[in-house]
Amino acid sequence: MIREIFSRNRKNKYATIPSNASKTDVPEGIMTKCPECKHIGLTKDLIKNKKVCPACDHHYKMTAYERVSIFIDEDTFVSMDDHLSTVNPLNFPGYTDKIKSDSEKTGLNEAVLTGTGLVNGRKVVVAIMDAHFRMGSMGSVVGEKITRAVEEATKQEVPFIIFTASGGARMQEGVLSLMQMAKTSVALNRHSERGQLFISILTHPTTGGVSASFASIGDINLAEPKALIGFAGRRVIEQTVREKLPENFQTAEFLLAHGQLDAVVHRSSMKETVSTLVKLHAKGGN
Amino acid sequence: MVKTLPFEEPVIQLRDKITELKDFTSNADVDLSTEIQQLEDRLQKLETDIYDNMQPWDRVQVARHPERPTTLDYIREIFTDFIELHGDRSYGDDEAIVGGIAAFNGCPITVIGHQRGKDTKENIRRNFGMPHPEGYRKALRLMKQAEKFNRPIICFIDTKGAYPGKAAEERGQSEAIARNLVEMAGLKVPVISVVIGEGGSGGALALGVANHVHMLENSTYSVISPEGAASILWKDSSLAQQAAEAMKITAPDLKQMGIVDEIIQEAVGGAHRDTKQQAIYMKEALQRSIDTLSKLSKEELVNNRYEKFKSIGEFAE
């Protein structure tokens, strides 16, 4: 292929210098370079491929709405609790501005999008965390939205499905963030007591307080390939135990090998896998 | 000799002076009783000034005091017939958490708590009170056992956090904590948790999904240590003192946020100055909680816990 390029160049008697006008004609972000294998491809092809690198299978981070578009049947998603908004309970300087700017950037009111929708025709309540919003960290609004989503699933007697992506509890809301771990847990306990299904899908990255609460206790725990999943950060652990950790430490595959996950599922087959699981849990058979 | 903390230095110095004067007058032929009386009045005023106006960072120091009473101290002072039960039945016994059965005012209860060491040797054995997954799984096993035999559960929280180590990750630290949160939510017996020292993050909360959550006056409960918060927020762990204030981690802060039900008063100068007196305050608070909660049915207990945690959080709608 490289030889081809050179030979083609030789045949050309002149070169084309792109004008300034044509430069601006090309929309920004038309090409995307894979952070893992450096493969460069058309962004539109990447999106068609569910944001998985065609060369190395790297699973790119997704926004909550991108996730909806590949996971929920078209035009069936109805969002919930978009009216909740974050306050600044500890009066942390700059916190309100950060929330505002992330909100504008992502089009979300907080770091999780919740709602109802169909997965291959079966109704579910879904919560999708978005790591582009304050690292997906959990404060009062994230905790409240997830809790309300679980309650809705319990009430409607449908499965609750969550895609996690979070750095953990949100520092700026202090202990209130910590308590969201307990809050979501009491709701999930009730959901479980009523015999309802909860599937947790861990995506990159799921750590800290989110890993140590709802993310890890699905009836079924799935994860995307190579997702970073863990309680403490790698640096903290290395400083504590004073040894270098293996390369694959805290990856989805590492957790699978240590018995913490039911399966690692490629993004291209996630919808089918979940829809089959939902079907197998349908009340009264199907 | 109890270790003195920086903020109480003036009190200690004055107290030493008074003792010195008293010694002197008992041997010499002078009457200094008026002077001593004056000094003692001043001491009392100083004590009130200092101990009634403790800053968050002062409380952090008291909460971490090496001689502060631990779970086993309270168990010894408050309960009778304590029998320690070990192990999680699948991996090992984590001595950073202790638990067992005992009698409280004659009634059987299950008691579980984080356990720090009092000296270096014990701290190594108990991993400085920072549990591994098997510690949380032992705790859960004992809670389920308590539920089966219908006895109340009392948890003492006292940890910097769950241990951030390699083995802990391999054995599922996240799952162990998460499992406790969800299972505690559904326990059909009264659950009372008391933060007695440091309540550090998820590792503390894993014993904290209770019907009543109390805090000792000088204990702390937080999402991250002041040092950790300072290093993440301002990239400088030496700003811990400011972080302790900003993060709102003291008992009065948590009471105000509606997270804590009752603040248990401490002996003057902190629990470590009078373990026996502290145990009396603790016992009274526990009895009040048990009296209240034993009136609730199994279903009401679960609902009560649900409503309590469901209501925590601040947002606009």
C-alpha cells in the first residue's frame, strides 16, 4: 500500500495545495484517531461501528445519548427527572459553574440519564451514567435520579438496567455523596425483594463509591471489554502496597478471572445479550 | 499520661501549674488557697472556652487520638457475656472487624465494629482498622445470623476506610461493601450504628445502613479523609485543616444535614479522658434507641430504614 502511494505521487505532475476555504469546509472531527492503536478512520464509520475501533476493538467512551441510540429501540426512550438540578450544599467555590458548564457541554442535567424504553420490544427502566459530566461522579442528584428510576422499575414490575461510568462519589457534596450509596441500595433491596431483575453493565471507568455500591450487585454483572473497574485507584494501591501492579489489574478481564463478573460482553452484542436475559426473566414465560 | 493535643495545650499547662502550686502549699507554710481558687476558676473558664468551641480540625485530632476507646473497649464496658465469633466462612478472619453475641441490659444482641490497634503490634495485626472484603463478609454473616435469631444489631464505626490493597481488589472489595449496603437495607431486626472515631467513606458506610445512626460528639464521618480531599481538590495534602472545615465532617454538621439521629455527648476533653463515663453515655443512647425501635414490626423496621436513607440529599426540583 505504501508503495502505491509513492508511485501515485510520481505520476502527478503537480500538487494540490488546499485553499483556506476548502480547509474550513472540512468539519472538525471528521477523522478520529484511536487512543489505543492510533488507527485513523472516519468518525462517521466509527459511530456506525458503535464507537468501537475497527482495527483494535478499543471501546471508546460513549455519551449517555449515544448509548440510548445503540441500546434502546428507536423512538421508545422517554427520559425521567430531567428537572432535578444540583445545588451547592457545602458552598464549594466554583462548583455551581462547573455543573453549569458540564450541563451545557453534555445536554444533561446531571451525570446520569434515566428513563423508560424498549429493548427488542421489552420494557425496561434504564439509567446511563455519562463520564463526560464531572467524571460521572455521584452527588445528590445522581443518587436521587437512580433511586427514582429503580422505584419506577419496581412499580412497573420491569427490569432495571444500569450502565455505570463513574469516578466515584462527588467530593464537592461531601458526605451527602457518600450517603447516595446507601440511598440507591435501599431502593435496590426493595426491587430485589419484589423478585425484580437488576442488570448492571460496568463500562469504562467504574470506580470508588459507584463500584462499591449499585454497580457491583446486579443479579447479573456484565462489563465492556477492557473497562477499568475497581474500588481504589491504581496509584493509591501502588503507594499502599509498594509494588508495581500488573498491566491488566482492575480491567474487566481481571475481574472476570477473579470471579467478580458474570461475563465480559462486546458492545456489538450487548443489546442482544441483555434482551435475551430480560426475555429469560419474563414473568409467566414468553 | 494521656497524649496532649495542640489545641488543648493552654488547659493542660494551667492544670499542671495548679497541681504544682497545691504540692508546694502542702509542704510550705504559706496559704495560697485564694490564689489557687482563682486559678481553678480560670481553668474552668478556659476549659469551657476551648472544649465548647472545638474547630473541625480539633475534632479530627480527638477522633484519631491513639487512646480513644475502641469497639472492644465499649464491648467490655457496656455488654456482658460477650463471645467473639470469627471468620467469613469462605476466605479467612479479618481482625480489622470484630463481632459476636453479647447481652445488653440482659437482652441478647449482636455487636460488630471496626477495630483499631492500641499499639503498633496490634495495629499491624488489625491492619489499622482497615478491613479487607472478608471483614465485611464476616460482618454480614453475623448480621444475617442476628436476623435469624431476631436480636438487634449494634455496629461501631471506626475506620479510616476499607483497605486499598491488591488482595482486597482481587477478592472484591467493591462487591463486599456494596453487598453489605443492600443486605443491611433489608434486615428485619433493629440496626443501630454509632460512629465512635473516624467514619471513613464506603468502608465505614458498610456498617452504617442502620435505623438509627449516632455519632460521638468528636467523631467524624466523611466521603474522604481531609488529607485526601485537600490533595484532590487543591493538590496539596497539607491543606487538610481547611478541607476538614470545607467538607463538613463533624457530628454537628451531619446532624444538621439530617444524616445523624443523635449526637452522643463526650467526656470533657474527649472520650479518651474517661472511658467509663463515655461508656455510660453510650449505654444510655443505645438503650433509648432499642426502646424506640423494638416497638416497630419487621416491616416497619425495613420501611423506616428505607425512608431514612431515601430522604438524604440536597437538590432543587
